[in-house]
Amino acid sequence: MRRAFMLAIAALMLGVMMVACPGQEEQPERIDLPEPDTSGDMSVEEAIAQRRSVRQFADRDLSAEQVGQLAWAAQGITDPRQGFRASPSAGATYPMELYLVTPDGVHHYLPREHAVETRKREDVRADLAAAALGQDFVGTAPLDIVVAAVYQRTMQRYGDRGRRYVHMEAGHIGQNIHLQAEAMGLASVPVGAFDDAGVARTLGLPTDQEPLYIIPVGYPR
């Protein structure tokens, strides 16, 4: 199994936090991500003009910096004092959870810490592709970003209308990811056709989280 993602992070991380006590179940491994870049060489207008959906990816892993930058663009903290994130959210209720699926496993993004916690240490991309109705490129992309929603976070404030706000937020997150990928010289494609239960089972999602969006990202072939 390829270890490029985890090795790259390990070389750059500030520390690995392992919490385990005798007789207790081991907690997920937490790994800090490299600090995101808030400036770039490509304008927003250029990224919009050039962005296209790509379904063929080169057999080339992404670096820790690239993975961290994409996660930050989706859900990273842009106002540390108030905790506001890169994508707008109705009432700052932030119902989304972000999962990074790589050859090395399933990693849950922690926005406030700009870190990931490893939920699974195995390559589940083939299973994710199967859950995505056999869309093979999901299984060959070096990174699949899965956006899952906890509807209750928003609906407890806005009622049934909150479900619409959650779906709007998923669109904001997706656009940020696609444009950030383009600005980094990467390719991406939005995927909405999948078996919800199959995706949730593959990632080991908690019962209150529903997958809404899969975004494969990688170098175009």
C-alpha cells in the first residue's frame, strides 16, 4: 500500500497526538496539517474560466500541503477570533463534516485545529467507487473529498428550511474545492450519484451524518 500521504504529513507535522489508556479503546490518530497558503498566482477569474470536470487522473499522489490546502478551502478557519470558515454557513451553524479518502485511509478534517484524525488505516477507494455506482475514477483519484452533513445543527435553528440551507452550503464548499484545485494545477469532478448507505458504511460515518458530495481530486492525465 502506498504511504505517500501519511509519510509526507509525518515529515512536516508538528506532532502526532495519540491518546490511549490501559483498558480503554485507542483514540483516532491526530496529525497536524501544514499551514494553508492565503495567496496564489492564479486569479479567481482565471480559475473560473479554466475549471472543467476531469475524470482521468495521473497515478501520482498529492502532498500534505496540497491536501491541507484543499481541506482549508472547503472548511478551514478564516477568522480565528470568531471561528468563521472558508465557506458560508447559515447562522454559522456549520453542519458539514469533511472526510479525506486517500490510498492510506480515511481522514476526518478538524477545522479549528487544521488537522486530521485518521478513522481508517486502509485503502477504501475501490469500495467508495463501488458505492458511487461503479464510477471507477473515484477509485483511481489520489484524493476523494467526501462532504457529509449533520442536518440537525442547522434545522434546530431554522426548522425545515434549514435542510435547504445545508444543501446550499454543500454547493459553496464544492465550488471552493473546485476553484482551489484549479488554482493549484489540479483537476476535480463533482459526484452526486452514489448509494448513501454504501458511502456511509465505507467511511464508517456516525449515524447522524449523511453524505452529500464526493469530489475526486488529482493531477489530470
